[in-house]
Amino acid sequence: MKEDIERVLITEEEIRERLDHLAKEITEDSADRQLTVVGILNGSCLFLGDLLRRIPLPLTVDCISVASYHGGTSSSGHVTFRQTQLPEVNGRDVLLVDDILDTGRTIQAVRQALTGAGARSVKSCVLVRKAVKRVDTVGADYVGFDIGSEFVVGYGLDYMGHYRNLPFIGVLHPDAVQRWIQGA
Ligand code: IMP
Ligand code: MG
């Protein structure tokens, strides 16, 4: 699996260090409220666990499963909710956690759905923010790392469902992309 990575962009050590700071910031900002954390699956799976164990506040956790990519390396343009039931967020202060902010459609769609379900406030936290043009003015309140526009995998991020379990974030080798396209 590691041989498919052209270069490591963010090391395991860098992720650990950044998470310490990010969690501290969230903890300080949220000290006077009871957070409802909503993780967006599947991409946030590793990030969510590592982030939450660093936030020593009373909170609850729910996950929702959405997809905006359907196999390739560019956004499909619409967000599909894989489950119809949203978590209970009426009157709650929500912290949305996702792996990456790309076009912003996912965060925007989920934020709208949760606001529609009565959330008192919705903040968002992403591990990685891509330097791309985003829909409207969608942003994230907490950002782990800013990167370029390259397609990355690892630490929850996937290509064709693979590479999520890499402990670092890296750029896929073009040969590996070709191999997946050819069905190897
Ligand atoms: P957005 O809705 O365009 O912001 O895209 C967000 C979703 O697209 C993320 O939750 C990821 O699942 C996926 N995504 C965007 N860029 C990448 C990438 O570089 N690697 C892997 N997944 C990505
Ligand atoms: Mg995802």
C-alpha cells in the first residue's frame, strides 16, 4: 500500500502535534457549552477518534454517512445522504467533523440539514482544507492543515475506498491511479 504513495504530505507526527493544538482550541471555545459532535463518515473516522480523545469536555457523538465522490478524484457535484434519519440536534450546539474541505458542498449540505433540524449553532472542523474555489462562502471554523489542490489519501481519506488506514496523509502515485482505473 505504501508503495502507491508518491510522497508523504503530512506525517503521523505532524498530525499528532496539530491535533493537540486543534483540540485545545475547541476545548477552550466550547468550555461553557455541551457539544453534540457529528462526524461525517467514512472519511472522518480516524480523525474523529483522535480528536475526541483530546477534548476533555462532556459531549455526545453521532455520525452521519454522506457521499459526494463516487469513485474518482473529483467531486460529483451533489451530496447523497446514505441514511434518512439525522441525529437529534434540536437546540444543540453542534460541532461537525469532516476529513477534508474541498468544494464545500458536503459541509454546506450537512450544515443546512442540521440547522433545519433545529440545531442552535453549527461549527465545523476539518482536518485538511484544499486550496480550491468553493461554493458560496462555505468555510470551516477549525482547520488542521491547508494543502494545495492535489488529491490526497490516508488518515481516513480514501481513493476508491482504499488507503484510509494509512497513518499519514500522502499523494497517490499516478501509476496507482492508473492501476485502479484499469481495475487492478
Ligand atoms: P466537498 O463536498 O467537495 O467539500 O468534498 C468533501 C468530500 O470529498 C470529503 O469528505 C472527501 O470524502 C472527498 N474528498 C475531497 N477531496 C479529497 C481528496 O483529496 N482525497 C480524498 N477524498 C477527498
Ligand atoms: Mg468523505
